[in-house]
Amino acid sequence: MANSDYEKPSQRGQWHERSERPVAARPMTPVEIEEHRVNLVKSYNCDDKDITYDFQKILDDKDEDRDDCLWLKYRMKCVYSGKPTVRDIFSIKIPIPEEIRQLES
């Protein structure tokens, strides 16, 4: 019997992304965010400036986390079909720190 939780391996060895996006259990510190970016640079073996990150508000009205979390998206400069582009390589929902939520109120 097949296990439906099994993560099927990519047919292409270049990308190692999960089919479901993770949710952080706690807010990430700026140091942790930058450390993850540096780890991605090492993992993809690219120039330091090729991987960046930013935060995006959750726009999906059906997403229960939209008022409490933000998307942290890491992006990488690459060439796709012979054209320079930027693609998402890792996304994670992170809780908005309580002190920032209080500032918004």
C-alpha cells in the first residue's frame, strides 16, 4: 500500500523543493533569516548576491493565518529558457512577532 505522505523525489536533480510549504512555529530572528539565506547560497553553489528574500502579506482570504503570519520568500537569480529571471526557491509562513503586531494596533 502506498503511503500518501511520501515526498516523491524530483525527476530533475537541480531543484529540491517540497510540495507543501512549511509554517514556522515561532517568529524567526533577523540572524536566522540571514543564516538561512547563506545556507541556500551554499546549497545552490551560487554567488551571494544571487539569493535575496522579502516578506509578503498573505492575500488568500481563505488562509486562516493571514492576520497572524507573513510569507518569507527567498528568491534566486537564474536563467530560464535562455532568459535571466528570478524564481522563488523557498517560502515559509512565519508568525508576525508580537511586538510588531502591537505596533500595528
